[in-house]
Amino acid sequence: MADKTDHRRRLARLMAERQAEIGHDWKDIAAAGGISYEALRAVREGEGTPRAKTKLGIDIGLQWEGG
């Protein structure tokens, strides 16, 4: 069974792939999602547990469907 670290690595990889696809830098993605760059960086680095607002902001910033 995958542990939390595996899930966080997978999320970071998927975020990086999507960032490359849309061609925006991380600061623009954070701004588009209405979240701080620091919150976005923390998720990418696997730090802490993101709040619902941060998760939604990531979906919006990366132009992903919610969920």
C-alpha cells in the first residue's frame, strides 16, 4: 500500500507536468488560484497538509477540473 510520501511525490510530479503543459511559472499559477506562492511551494515540497482553499487554488491555477 502506498504511503503518504508516495502520494505527495505523485502529486508533485503531476503538478510539475501540468505546469510544463500550460507554460506558466509557479508564481503566476499561485496568483491565478488566489493562493500564496508559499502555500503552493509547500504542497510541491510535501510540507504539511493543504487546506481546502489551497487545494481549490491549485486546481484553478493549474487549470485542472476540481477534485
